[in-house]
Amino acid sequence: MSAKTVLAINGSPRRKANTAELLQHALRGAADAGAATEMIHLYTLNFKGCTSCFVCKRKDKEHGVCAMKDDLSPVLERVKQVDAVIFGAPIYFMNLSSGMLACLERLFFSNYLYSREIPTVFPKILPSAYIYTMNATEEQARQFQLSERLHFLEMAAGQFFGMPPRTLWAYDTYQFKDYSQYESSIFSETAKAAWRKEQWPRQCAEAYSLGSALVGGQG
Ligand SMILES: Cc1cc2nc3c(=O)[nH]c(=O)nc-3n(C[C@H](O)[C@H](O)[C@H](O)COP(=O)(O)O)c2cc1C
């Protein structure tokens, strides 16, 4: 039997920062559980969000296929082929980064029909996960009702992939290597450093377990 494949999609423009790092840990967990792994950095691709052409809804066209043709097209096809997918996104203005939103618009909308009977045309049940990284502390995220804001996209993944996604929340991330070089007086670098020292290894371990669980048939 061939190995399962886990695909990570990095929705941060930074290829070596917090989101990418957690995705790497998740992929390492998946690899140690026997999977082949792949990472796509969305911001290296040239693509747009959904242009509302509605070709994917036409009765005379193939469903589940986005008619737009650009660098995202092979990514949308690859999601159908793999055995699990992990979406990693930094939080921008209390939502997913625009690159990740544009990707999800295309992926989810093309697999959705305005049909009472058919909840999804995605070809299989696909374990999935969201990894969110943000400056906000857990308390600030609660205050701004971030969980409620992201709930719809989590529901969408549940509906289109046939099972609810896992989620991992990384709060209070370290944004700069050297805070003294940037105007950043709203943050305490000392508090950030202390948080990172205590929490980051735990979050990396959580990401590792998430990757491993996605392969182990635990969704
Ligand atoms: C344009 C922009 C908007 C941001 N907006 C928010 C925000 O609304 N809430 C928040 O908690 N962090 C916000 N951040 C911080 C990032 O979410 C955080 O630093 C994240 O961990 C960055 O991921 P990366 O290190 O993988 O690039 C913002 C960062 C940028 C660049």
C-alpha cells in the first residue's frame, strides 16, 4: 500500500516565520507517522480569488472544478489527490490572510453547488486542519470574538471535506527577530520573549501531534 500524502498550504507571505514553522512541525509529525509530505507557499504563486464567474455552478459544466486558470489551479487539483490538508494562516485584521482567503474562496466555492440535496461535490472525505498564528493573546482573541469570526470557514471545511477540521491556535507570536529595530511600543518584548520561551515549544509539539493524528486515521 502506498504512503498517505499530507499537504500543507502556507498562507503567510513569510516562508520561514511562525506559520511555516508550525506547518513544518505538523509535516514532521505526519512524516514520522509514515506519510509523504508537501508544502506549498501560497505567496510564491500568482493567483486571484474567486471572480464570481459561476462556471462551477453551470449544469452543463463539470462540477468541482474552478474555471479560473492560474498558479492556484494545480493546487486545487492537488488537494483532491492528497490524504489530508493543513491550511496555515496568519491572522490579518482579525481574519485569515488575504492569500489564504483567496485560495479558500476558489477551493470551497468550486466544490459547492446551490443544491438542497448535494452538500459538496468534493470527491472524498478529507481530514483537514487550520493552523492560525497571531499577535493577539488568547484573551484578546476572545475579546474580538475571533473564534466566532473563523467559525464559518471551519464549518465550510467540515461541509465540503465531509468531516470537521482540527484547529491549532498560536497566540502572541514573535513577529520580529529584534523588536528594538521597529516601532512596537504596544508590545512588551520581554513579555513576548517569555511567552515564546514557554509556549512555542508546546505549540510546536501540538503541531507535530496534529500532523501525526491526521495520518493516523483520527481525522
Ligand atoms: C497586515 C497584517 C495584519 C495583521 N493583523 C493582525 C490582527 O488583526 N490580529 C493579530 O492578532 N495579529 C495580526 N497580525 C500579526 C500576525 O498575525 C502575526 O504576527 C502572525 O504570527 C504572522 O505570521 P508569520 O510569522 O507566519 O508571518 C497582522 C500582521 C500583518 C502583517
